[in-house]
Amino acid sequence: MSSLTHFDAQGQAHMVDVGAKPATHRIAVATGRIEMQPATLAIIESGTAKKGDVLGIARLAGIMAAKKTSDLIPLCHPLALTRVAVEFELIPADNAVQCTATVETVGPTGVEMEALTAVQVALLTVYDMCKAVDKGMVIRGVRLLAKHGGKSSWSAP
């Protein structure tokens, strides 16, 4: 494993200098899920939640979160994102909603944190929209699936 890049030689936190890196097309895909009671999933599927379209609002929240990642994570660079896509899949067998976020940019640094942030906030929004009927929902398995661009590509096994 390589050394941590967000610490200088004295062990102090710092923002990594990416000024000399070439701008390349970067893409990252992250995923996660929220598990709930069957009745809660039925409310989401039918569109009858009191607060409105759960997945529509969660999609917008995920997109907004990706754009605000550098405001939330102290050492992330502010990036001009070229694409943010947040998708949901209902998984009735597991009483779950799966969220996948794809984020792209052309720049000197990757968008993994933006994709992960989009998933987390989208799932938190599902929780917020449905907590009146199900406070026991659980968010699980938020992780990076793939990143491409720059010097390396990586995909989850």
C-alpha cells in the first residue's frame, strides 16, 4: 500500500497539489443500499409517501451532494463536474433500495469522493423521507465500484 497523500513530511494534514497533473477524463462509480420494512418499500414503490416522490428527491439530493463534496470533506478539491447520474433499483427480495452514482469530470484529480458522497446523501434522503413510518432503516455497503482516468483504473473485485 502506498503512503497517505494528505499528510506532509511532518505528519500535518494538507491539500494535495494537483496543479502539475494533466487534465484527463475521470469517472467514478459508487453504490450502497438502504434496507427497510416491506411496507416502507411498498410506499416508495407506489409513490404514496407523505413528503412526495422519495426517489426523485433523493436523486436530486445525491446530485447536489456530489457538487458540494469539497464543502463537506476538508481536503477535497472543488471540481467542475461534467456529469452526475444517480440511479435507484428496488430490491423487493431484500426489502431494499440500491443506489448507484456515476460522476465524471475532466481534470487533474479523481471523483471517487463525489460518487461516494452522492450515494450517502441520496440514501440519507430516502431515510429522511421515510423515517415517519420506519426509523429502523439501515444503510449498508456504501463503496466504490470503479474509478478510471488519470494514472490508474480500479474496479472492485
